[in-house]
Amino acid sequence: MEKIEHKIIPVNGLNMHVAELGEGPLVLFLHGFPELWYSWRHQILYLAAQGYRAVAPDLRGYGDTTGAPVEDPSKFTTLQIVGDLIALLDDIAPNADKVFVVGHDWGAFMAWHLCLYRPDKVKALVNLSVAFIPRSPEMSTVDNFRSLYGDDHYICRFQEPGEIEAEFAQIGTKQVLKNFLAFRTPKPFYFPKGKGFGYSADKPSWLSEDDLDYYTKKFEQTGFSGGVNYYRALDR
């Protein structure tokens, strides 16, 4: 990992932390929740060795990217996040016509909208976990999840500012991250109020203790509000 270069780039009112390596066609990696640029560490090394320039930012509200108003969920819409990405590309690749984009989870959601808003910037897209979800003119996204899965569904539980953060604080940052990252039950994700995760995940072999400690250190510094605000801005 010591080969990977780290930069802080001023974009769209933020100081965005970016990890990158390599030269050649640019591949932009977008992480999900609760993740960081670190989720792409193996892909960065591999693609750089194959002749690509691999770039992975900490998205707005995450990790070493600072300046996001985490107390205001309205600043975490697709418009702001895509705006961050366009400003980033304008800075690091001003002469590139189009770039490859790879997204996971929330990163995939934002990648879909990057393609919708600025197709002139995207050469090709690879997304994991999240299919394209068109906006419904008849029902809000949160109400749709509530009608399908009830009030204990995690997207519904994440809506009230400060509430889920308080529960996470009681559980502990490391345990919260281990349960999220190791979750592999093929059912909707529920978070009953006051009952925690309702399960205890075993740490899988691919998630080392050092990896978990890295995530824990960063989320202890920032808290979870930045990441959870993406859910709170869904209906905006």
C-alpha cells in the first residue's frame, strides 16, 4: 500500500482526499457505506500495474475529505456529490474527454447519476451491488422502502438526524463496522430500534484486523453522520 499516493485537492468547497497510482487512462473508483477509498486498495495496485491511472477519493463526508457540512443532510444529494466528482475530474484530468467509472453501493448510486447528469464525462461504467433505480413520481424513495420492509428497515431507521449515531455510539465503532462489512444474510437489512444489529457477524478471512482497524480509526475521527446523510438526502 505504500506505493499509493495521497493528495488533498480543493474541489467544490471541500478538501477532498484522493488516493491514486499509475499512469494512463483514468479509472475513477467510488466507494459505498460505510467505506472509504481503502475499499479499492487492491484494485488500485492491480490496475496501475496494467497501465491505468487508478483514482479513489474519500467521498463527501468520509475519511480524510473535510469541509462537508455534516450537520446539514440537504448538502448530500446526488447534485452535490456529482458536482464534487466533476470538479475533481476537472482538476486531476483537465484534458481527458471521458473516464472509466467503477462504483459500489452508494458509489454505484452516484455513478449512475454521474452518467445521467454528465454522460460527456463517462467512457464506461462498472457498478457493484446497486442497480439503476429510477425516481418514482408517485412515491418518495424512503416511503417506498417503508411500505416494502417496514419501519425497522435500515434506510428508514437512518432518517432521523442523530438517532442512529447515538445507537452506533453505544455499540462501538469497531463492532458497527465489523457487522456492516461482514453482513452476508440474503435478507433485507433490519436495525430494530434499541436492539442493535440483532446478530453478531464473524469477521471473514478477507477482512484482516489491520483493515478493520483502519476503517475504525477513520470513522472514529469523522463519526457516521456524513455517510448516513446520503440516506437522509434520498428524497431530495
